[in-house]
Amino acid sequence: MEIRDRYAPSPTGLQHIGGLRTALFNYLFARSAGGKFILRLEDTDRTRFDEQFVRNLYDTFAWLGIPWDEGPDIGGPAAPYVQSERFALYQKYAGDLVVQGHAYYCFCSAERLDTLRKEREAAHSSATGYDRYCRSIPLAEAAERVQAGAAYTIRLKIPLGETTRFRDELLGDIEWKNDDVNPDPVLLKSDGFPTYHLANVVDDHLMGISHVLRAQEWLSSTPLHVIMYRAFGWEHPRFCHLPMVMGQDGKKLSKRHGATSIDEFRRLGYLPEALINYVARLGASYEEGTDMYTLDALATRFSLDKLNKAPAIFDYKKLEWYNGQYIRMKSDEELAALSLPYAISQGLFGTETEPEAANAAGTEPTPEQRRAFIAAMPLIKERISFLPEVPQKLGYLFSEPPIPAATEFIPKKGDLPRTIELLQIGRDLIEPLSVSTDEVAEEVIKAKAEKVGIKLGDLMMPLRVAITGARVSPPLFGSVRILGASRSLARVDRALARLTECF
Ligand code: GLU
């Protein structure tokens, strides 16, 4: 059997973690089986449709680097892959079901259905859904009314008194009494638009979908779909309803827990590799450990029997860990390129307007700043989890940091005169440090500390505060190298002048 699966989003919102998980599992499953992964746009709900969500879909998956084999943008043998371009098909298939006696024309007006609902409410009736009022109208009579121009919908005739059974690849055998299935749901609306159920079943069949991997919230629709497949005389695809994704509190993952749209993760400086690796684990287990896999490596490890029934808990800390790991795997050039937009927007290289202004636009780096930015990557690579932290940690290399208060310079058990002395000793080391590798710089400063009989830390601390503007900073030697001797010396002198004033 050729494996064909699909991601079938409705463009009524931004792509989020749940959608990515569904798409990714379908992608991995198709790849693992040498099959095809298809994108289909389920845009039948025109009231909630928005073109920006279609753009967001393409943009998100291009950024993630997850391709499909067939889809609206690239075509394929089952084109078109956009449901709004397939309306004639749904009308035909709904009509076929009517002729075969599996569906019927319904002429109930919205008012009648509304009155029915209200009456039931008033009577505290447990009955819900349609009361099958038009189910018994003989087809010939109904067809005449349609011919005469009466408004109608087409409803599925759910076989009553039966039980629908199917197997879910993850959840096992499922049974559903037909009397508990939504009574005779609409397949084709009065405006000729299909409902989700009709379009979904017709398309999965016509597109040769062998496996439907979708979120567990769709499980309650599946008995209805199975009934429809049987009515059409089609074999239904295999179903696999994926475990829910929850927040740490056990509730369905939502904005309350943190970022959920992929756009937002992207803005916050997550890398696609980290998201993919983490999301690939939401409801599936691979080998033990915290290995990082490429998409291909994930695909070779993926299989439906590795899925978990229990809901997956979304752990932002774990995702952060992955992000940090992927940041460390980037070359300096790559990391600089990825974090450059954040550096520009944060005004690392200067602003075109007042930095405080609401519309402050950051300027592009000069070639020299660009070189310094790349050279600074090793200083922060091990210390960050998110891209915007790159410029946040490097401000002191691109503009003069404010001179900290005198107390910041003073080492433990030290005092001001001693600190000035230490800084003067340190000042003499700037020239050699600015041209040394870390190893050599370390030797130089250690030798000096030993020679004058002071602790290494006491010598480095005031120097660090003078150069970087803070007690805690990226590595000192690398900073001096990037700033160069004259800028570093100027900072030490500036600090010395301030400390002497305080004296
Ligand atoms: N259009 C549905 C959605 O938005 C697809 C559900 C399915 O995969 O059948 O999730």
C-alpha cells in the first residue's frame, strides 16, 4: 500500500504548536514509510477565512524547513489542493448519496431549527441536534421541491440502531452507537458550500489518503466519517488520533501557558531545529536521552508504535534547553547572521532616531561593526538560550557603557585606594592582552598577579568592570581583543578618573 498522509489546516488562525505537531508527525510518518505528505487547505469556513493565515502557513513551514510532496503551491496528481476550488465535486458526491438513499434533502428553515432548539431547552429535553424532520420525505417529492427552487441542505442519513466500529492505530478498537452520533448532520449547506465532514471525507478518498493522523479532538467526528465512507462504498483510511498537548497544569495548551503560535516562538528567538526536535517528542518516544536529530534522522526513527496514549506535556524549559543546544551548534557566522536582525532592532549599532522613541529604527552595522559582531559570538554562545540575548549581552562592545558606581569596582575585602592601584596594574596589561589568545592572556595576567602578590580575581575584577561596565560579563580577554587596545585603555582611564574623583 502506498502511504499517503496529509496536513489539512483550516486557515482561520495562526499556525501553532498543535498544528505543527500534526504536520510534523504526518511528515515523519510519510518519510519513514517512503510515502507522500500532502498539504490541503480546508478553507470551507469562509466567515473565519483570512488570507493572512494562508500566508502565515506558507511562511511558517518555509521557516521550519518542512516541505510537502503535493500541495496548493506545488500542485500534484490530486490537484487542486484547496477545498474552495473543489466545490463542484462536493456537490456531486452529496447528490450521489441522496440518489443512493444515504442522504436526503432537508428544507427546514433556520427559524424552524431555532424554534426546535428553544422548545427543547424549555422542556429541559436531553435531545440535541436535528430531529430528522425531513428524513421521511419521499425522494421524488423532495426532488420536485428542489426543482421548484426551494432552499435545501443535504443531510446524511445515519443508519439508526447500529453501532459503528473502527480501529484507531493508537487507541485501539473504538465503538460508537449510531444513535449517539450527531443526528443526520448537514453535508451540503443551503449556499452550496460543503461542511467540514463532507469535504474532508471526499478529499481524503479522492486524494488517496491512506492514513489520517490528526489531533485527538477530532476523534468524535470519526464515527461520522466512517459512516460516510461506508455510505459511499469506499474503504476508509486508517485513523490515528494523536495525544493531546497540555500545559504543565494538565490543561489544554493555550496562550495562558506561554507562546503557542509559531510566529511568536520565532520572534522570541527560537530556532526551527529546536522547535522541530522538541515538538517531535510531544506524544512520541524515541531512544532514551536528549539527542538532537535532523528531520531525516527523526524520520528514520519515527513509527506509529512509538506514539504514547497519554497526553503530552509541553515543557517550555525543555524547549529552551534544546534552543540553547542548537545555538551552540551554530558557527560564529551563522549565529551572527541569525541574531543580526535582533541586534539591529535593538539598536546595537546605533539608532536612526532617538533610541527611546517609539518608532526608533536600528541602523545596519558598518563593515567594521559586522566583523566585531561575528568575532564576539564565541563570547556569548555558551551563555544564551535565545537569539535576542546576543545583542543584549554585547551592548558594551558597540557603545560606551555607563561607568558603574565606585563600589562596583572594589573587590571583596578591598578598598578604594587599593582598587585604583589594582586598576593601574591591570592597565599595563591591556596592550599585551589585546593581541593575545585566551591561553596566552591567561598566562600573562596570572604571572602578573603572582609577581605582585595579589589574587587573580582581585586583579581581574576592577578591570572587567572598567572594560565591560559590569561585574558579570562575557569573557574579559575576548572583550579586550575585540575592543582593541586604545578603546580598552580609554575605558580603564575613564574609570580611573572617576575613582580618583571619589577618593
Ligand atoms: N481542517 C481540520 C483542522 O483544521 C482538519 C482535521 C483533520 O485532519 O481531519 O484541523
